[in-house]
Amino acid sequence: MRNLLMKVNYDGTNYDGFQTQPQGNTIQDRLEQAILHLTGEELKITASGRTDAGVHAYGQPFNFTTSSRIPLERWCLALNARLPQDIVVTEAREVPLTFHSRRGAKRKTYRYTINGNRFPDPFQRRWQLHHPVRLDIPAMQQGLTHILGTHDFTSFASRRSTKTSHVRTIFEAHMEVDRSMCRPSSLDQGVIQTYITGSGFLQHMVRIIMGTLIHVGEGKIDADHVAEILAACDRSAAGPTAMAKGLALWSVEYDESESESFFQI
């Protein structure tokens, strides 16, 4: 048996998230079907984590054990020939049988994209939340600082969360603004990218953080009130859940010893 570790990019617009659902319209379902068609094996893959319906990913790791002797260099092309065009496997390599892509993940980064220009970008509309009303970006950046560190993130977790603990650690969080597509002499604010890196994330956590920060940007919440919302441990204290389409899993990191030896993202 071989343990194969792969990376997959996907546009999540047309799917019900990564993890298998009864209706069978998930990224995991499509990957497992492609593997079945390729090798004849009915198996379950293990991913670095799950994503919500409509959320995207760049290089999400997943692994599975297989008895197939297909050479590593053929796996990506063979699977992509059996996958929809909005799901693309980009890397495949063999790892120790003990490797587990979810348990081994130490840091995950999500990116949330807001188009702050007056008009939406038709070419990026599936990947951006369009917000034509002016946002106070410095205030949003100030609000973002309050989530850094180890906290109980109950205020920023879905009420349907089944996790026994809502304590998570946010290592880094920052915003970048790309004004290259702004029209001259306009009120365009550019594309606002928010990157949040943590030890792990709760259901809807990043989207609720972003919904809260958008309220900060709109002047509905004071930036420093984010700290009080966090301390409240009450979902009703936070802002709305931002739309899924603006969110993408950006990267997953493993122990340095492991990443150096067989996998780097």
C-alpha cells in the first residue's frame, strides 16, 4: 500500500463544500469518483479540513492509501481527465503511511476578498464579495488586530458548531489593498484581501469575522468593540456571516521536519 498526498485547487461555486454530503455534490465526492474510475478502488480520502458550500481553495491537501502502482507523475493528469474543469489536482507525491493531512496540519491560512470598487468585476464575481459602499479600511485593520492570539471564538462560530472547544489561536492577520483596477478620479477603493492564519478554524469562523469587520468598515461597530464581541462568547454579539464566495482556503502548513522531507505548500 502507498499513502499518496495531493493538492487540489477548486472553484467551490457549484459545490456543497468539500466534505461528503448525502446529496453527493461535494469536492470529496468528485475526487473519490475520479479515483474509482482510474483505479477501480472505492476509498475515502482524508483532507486537511472541510470548506463550506461555495468556498474555494488553492492547493488544499488530501491523502489516501492505494494499492495502485500508477507512477506518481501520471496521477494529476489522469485524475484531471476525470474531474470537472473547476476541480484541478496540481501535485501528487508519496508520503509515509503514518501521515494524516488533517491531524498533521499546524497552520491554515484563509483569504477573504472584497471588491470595494463602484462596479463589480464580471471576471472575478464568483470569487469576490462586491461592496460598492465606501469602507473605512484603517478601522477594519484595527478591528482585525483584536482577534490575534488564543481566545474562545464562540462569538465567531456558527450556532450549529459541534466542537467541544471553541478555543483557537490566530497567529497572523492582515489586509492588503490592490488599487490597480481603480478608475481615475473615482470613489473606487480597490480589491481588499484579508489573510487570517490560525491553528484551526470553526464553522463559519472567518466569514463571521469578516461580516463583523464589514460592519466596522461601514461605521456600524467601533473597531475596538471587536475585543468586547470576542469576550462575550455569544454569537449574537457579532456581525453577520459574510458571503461564502469571497472566501478561499489559501494555504496549509505542516511541521517543518515533515514539510522539508516530503511536502511543501
